[in-house]
Amino acid sequence: MADLLHEIREEYLQFTLEQRQYEKKVNSISDMFGLTRKNRFKTDYCAVYVVGRFQCAPIIMFGLNPGYSYRNSPIEENEARKSWEHYQNLYLNFFKYFSHNKFESPYYTALWYLLSGLTGTHFPKKRKWELFDQYLCNLELIPYHSEGVVLPAILNEEQLEYLQNRYDSSIKFIRQFKPKLLIFNGKIWKTLLINHNLIEQNIKAPNTDQFRMYFFELDGIPSVLFDRFFQRHFGGITNEDRMFTIPKVIHNKFENLSNNLSQS
């Protein structure tokens, strides 16, 4: 457990004590991926690696990087940079913090439908932060905020090495807590895990024309990969699909998942 938490602490200390070095490092990562303008990673915000109660969350969502909200992010950042202790408490209890501040997020609103369907719970949308606090932890592939980011479809050696190291660090960290389901969300995960053969086997689900789902197991943990961000309203996908169609496909693939989630 110490490896990733040590990395996070060192990153936080560099951000607060060595701002110029931190800016230089974050800019070099933006340059590595050829990012410009709003797609560049923000150098004046704390890095965010893990969001949620990672020790007990049964569902782990692997995303690309922390997004940016003109309303929410400056308030969140003000709390995070107060001290290392404030930073730890904020991101461990992130969903309670969002609830307390009455924040809203299109990302999490869409995700509420999926988690409701997967868990079979009946948290109303207005109580979605309680659902997330109980069931969800987010792990970010790249821990730096941006307003939008598109990574290359074909990775060069330097890009692949960076992303694979980040992936390896996250997997090593989270698997010790024995979560019940891993969800990899977005095209970059297909590029990284499937195109570069970082997983041994995968089964493609033929159920939808809007995006593809891939199923596999990592150390015996059921895992599903969406090759596009399922939150976005593309190709006619609806909230009904998110709440019923997609969870049904996942549960049909992993027969014991429903019982495992209900016991969490």
C-alpha cells in the first residue's frame, strides 16, 4: 500500500514546496502527449490520484484524469492545499464533501444510473453522493486536471512507458483491498490494455453499436472496459441503457457479481 500513497504524498509536497519543479514536470507530461490549449494539464492544481474510500469501496472506476469545473474545482482546490491532512481527508471523503457543498456534476449524474443498476440499490438521484460514498472509488490514470484531453490513438515508446507505469502502480495498490468490480472507462484503456496486450484474455460484448464492452479478470477480480466514455450521450445511448441494459449485460457475464455487491 505504501508505494502509491508515498507517490501521492511526494507529489503533494512538491506542489506545495517546489512549485516551479511541479509546473515543469506537469508541462513536460502535456508536451509528451502533444496537448495544447485547454487540453493541457493544469499546473496550478493539486494532483488527484484516488477519490473515495479505497479501502472498502466494492467498485473501482479507472478514469483518464480529473476534469475541471469552473464552479467546483477552485473551491475543492482551496480545501486540498490547506495541508496534507486536509488533502487526505478531502479525497477520502470526497463524495460527502460534494454533498455538503451541494455540488453537481454531469459525470456523476450519468454514473448514478450505472451504479444504481449494478448495485440494485434504490438511492434516489438526490442522494447519489451517499451511493458513491458507499460503493465507488475513482482511480485516475493521469492525476492532473484539464478541461478536456484527447490522447494519441497510437502510443509512442515514451507515452506507453509512462501510462503503463501509472497503470501498474494503481493496480498494485487497489487489488490488495479485494474490490468486487473494476471498470475501465474510455478509449485510452482499450489502447493501453487491449491494443498493447496488458491483459491476457478479453471477451467482447456484441450487444451495442454505440460502443464496445470488453470483459476479463485481473487477479480474479471481474473487470469491464468501455471503449468510449459511457457517460456521454452518443449514438442514442440513454439513461435507461445505463441503468438497465448495461448492468444486465455485466451481471450476465459475472454470475456472482450481484451477490458480491449486495454483501458489500
